Amino acid sequence: MFMIISSLGTANNSNRVKFMEGAGNSSSRVERNMKERVRRKQMRNLLSQLAFLISPPQTSKNSVPELLEHAANYINHLQEKVEDQKGRHEALLKESTTSDPNYKKTTSSCSPVLNIKSGEDSYLEVNLICGLNKNFLLHEIISVLQQEGAEVISCTQNNAADRVIYMIRSKAICARIGIETARVRERIKDLIF
């Protein structure tokens, strides 16, 4: 910004004021121009991201209206695809429930099944099958085994349809003492039933 300082009287003072006002306008114009450049740069970046998302990179550039039209068509295509997939999903669900008479949507009728096997060398295997809605924590069963003198070797969990299958293998910490299978069974039954 330039300032003209003059000592020629009131007419020159008014010219100086007008020049200073013009200098203020030019700085605000520069600011507006900079803001516009930043906005255009952001728009170019966003449009290039949009072009990348809706189609593979092409050698020729599309104009902005063509790009936006292509994006709108692509979005409509995706919405139709989603609706089609929803319809297929519902049809498959309906087909599976009608073709299997034993199919039940609720898992409340599935009562837990507990099987405990003790083997040689003080090994103990706990197999538990229960419904998805059964509220107990696996760490509680592991705690019971540890409290009864067993060291957990492996633990697996499998989800099968509306059931969860747990298999916990453990070994007695002290082979001479062993693990009292009946007591373990009763404590686990208290947890799950």
C-alpha cells in the first residue's frame, strides 16, 4: 500500500483520503481474489476425487456438467443395485424359512448342552453348545476350571446358525491331584442354567 503525503491544503487532503480509501478497496479485492482462488482449487480437488470414485482414470477430461451427470447416473445405478440386493436377501430368507420346517427364528428354545470329558494324563475337555441369546461370559467358565486346579490349554468358539459352540481343553496343574470332574460339571451347570 502506498500513501501520498501532501501538505498542499484541504483539496489535497481530500485526495489523500480518497486514495487511502481506494487502497483499502484494493486490499479487500486482493483478499476476495485469494479466497476465490482457494475455493476454485478446492472445487477442482473435489471434482477430481469425484471423477476417481465414479469411474476409472480416463485419458480425456470430462467437463464439470458431464462429470456431475455421470455421478448422478452412477448413484442411481448403485441405489437400484442396493434395492435389488435387498429383494434377493428377503427372497432367500423367505425361501429358507419355508423350506425348513424345523427352522426357528428365536433361539430361546435352544437349551444349553454341556459335555465334559476327562481323559488320561489329567486332561479335561468342556464342550458347550448354547443359543446366541444365552448370557454368560466365557471367562467365568475358565475361572471355574482354574479354581478347580486346571490350566486352560486351548479354547475355541464357533458360531453355527443360531448356536455357539465352545470347546475348552485343560490339563490338571498337578497330575497327582487331578481335577474333580463332577464338581466342575456342577459349577458350570450353575453358571449356564
